[in-house]
Amino acid sequence: MAGIVVEGLFKKFGTTEALSGFDMEVAEGSVVGLLGPNGAGKTTAVRILATLARPDAGRATVGGHDVTVSPARVREIIGMAGQYASLDELLSGWENLYMIGRLRGLSRSLARSRAEELLGVMALLDVAQSTVKSYSGGMRRRLDLAASLVGDPPFIYLDEPTTGLDPASRLELWQIVSSLAKQGSTIVLTTQYLEEADRLADRIVVINKGRAVANGTATELKHRLGRQVIEARPAQQGDLEALGATLSRVTDNPVQLDTQQGLAMVRGASQADLARAATALAAAEIEVAELSLRLPSLDEAFLAITAPKEASEPPR
Ligand SMILES: Nc1ncnc2c1ncn2[C@@H]1O[C@H](COP(=O)(O)OP(=O)(O)OP(=O)(O)O)[C@@H](O)[C@H]1O
Ligand SMILES: [Mg+2]
């Protein structure tokens, strides 16, 4: 079965262009992290892939089925846990899952056993008979995820599944998603957390203002920026300014001084810059406690990619 192919999606709400030529490919059995800031178009893209919204232009297929031509076929093979959980507050966790199983066409006994199985996986057996109203945020997220898995769909969309969760609940959810991925599900995960994308996704698509502005593995994205960072820390805090001045003589890039941390930083540096810096600092007799060249963090990469001034000009 084919994975997910998205080509040139456009979607307008009034005058707001939520998607403006969005492209994405997800290989079958892989996890893609759709990473972008608020309003980037993540939920809109996922809703179109879930046949809950129609694109104005462009095309998307899931498992070979076109979302606008054969929405019913697409719905049969997907499960979605939304940014806004779609549970019935007045029913218990068990009743929610049983009802969805029946709606999905499972027999009574199958719906019952599937509900119990998923409540077990999500560690919700203790609260299975309590109304959802009484659930914590973490329990709701887990139940919502369980609801999306009732029909055992090969394609799973998770729209910001861990937003608002405490660190422990987030870790639990990550483990569940990892095990789904290991079982071969194809997963689209939207998130604003770089760490989450880094951890769960095989590939990351960075979306900004309705367009994919970068994609690759986390490491590729860090490399793609191609710019490394020199960090230099003087042994004596009082030497920081002199150290900064020396660095600015050997590189064309701006030198940033962090007086709080007693650190000088040069972004967009090369290995040759580092060698020149070492020589110049030695010549100036400035003793350094630390002098290093590192890749930008994923945070730095993400900020550079989505920074407003660069938004109109995606990197390479
Ligand atoms: N139903 C709607 N009616 C009007 N505008 C909408 C609608 N849905 C989305 N938008 C707008 O489209 C843009 C993209 O929204 P979308 O919800 O897809 O972003 P997102 O990446 O999911 O953001 P967030 O991280 O906040 O969830 C935003 O400017 C949003 O205000
Ligand atoms: Mg959203």
C-alpha cells in the first residue's frame, strides 16, 4: 500500500490562506513529524488528510486513495486523535470506546473486547467505568488516542497529542506512539515541540505559513543549515570583551557576547574560523576555558527556518 502523498494543497478561510501550496510525502510505515508554529496550517493539513475539510486546490492521497475522490475509502483506513479531543464527557471511558467500535461496524463482542484491550494499553482500566468528565487532561488524551485506534487503522494522525500534558504523561504517550510505530503504523504527528519530533519522527516536515519550508531527518535539518556555531568561554570572566574583540577580527560573522553565561558565540562559523580563533586567542594571550565548534541545536535550526524575516525565502 502506498503511503501519503500531498501535492500543492491550498486552503483559504475567508481571507486567511491556511495552506498555500503545501507538499508532503510520508512513506508507508514511517512517522513524519509536522512541525510548525501556531497558525502554520498543521491542523488544516491533517483535517484535509482526514477528509474533514476539502482543499481549494491540490491533491492528497492516503494509501493510494484520493481524499476528495474517495473520502469513504480514506476514512476506513485512518484514525485521528485531535488537538481538541472528541469524546463524550457524559459517558465512561469504556462506553466511549464501545460506542466507537459499534459505529465502526464491530460486533458487540468485538467492540467490547477491543475497548477493554485499549483501556489496558492506555492504563485506563482503573477509570474505565468513570465518566470522562472526571478524567484528567492526560487521561483524556490517552482515551482520545485509544478512540482513534479502535478500528486498528494503518494510518494514524495525531494532532499535537501532548500539548498541555505534564512531563510524565508526555513520556507515557511517547512510549505508546513509539510502540505503534514499531508495529508498522504510518503516523502523521503534528507538534510544536522539537524534542517530540526529534524523538518520535523518522522525518520532519517544517511547515510555516501554509508551506513546507524544510524537510528531512532531525540531523539533516541541523546540517542543512550548514552553519556551525563557535562557542568560546574565557578562563577569566573579565576577558570576555577582549575575547569577543579577538574573535571578531578572525571571522566575518557577528560575535555575540552572553555576559550572563560568560560566553561568546559566533553563528555561521566554519572549521577554518575555529582554527583562526584558536591561533588569535593564543597570540592575544587570552586563556580559554572552552572553545568549541558545534552544530546548531534543532531549536536554533527551527528558529532560523521559521524566523519571520526568512519566511518568504525557504532555505535551499
Ligand atoms: N475554520 C477556520 N476558520 C477560519 N480560519 C481558520 C479556520 N481554521 C484555521 N484557520 C486559520 O488558518 C490558519 C492555520 O490554522 P491551523 O489551525 O491549521 O494552524 P495550526 O498549525 O494547527 O496552529 P496551532 O499550532 O495553533 O494548532 C490560521 O491562521 C487559522 O486562524
Ligand atoms: Mg493546530
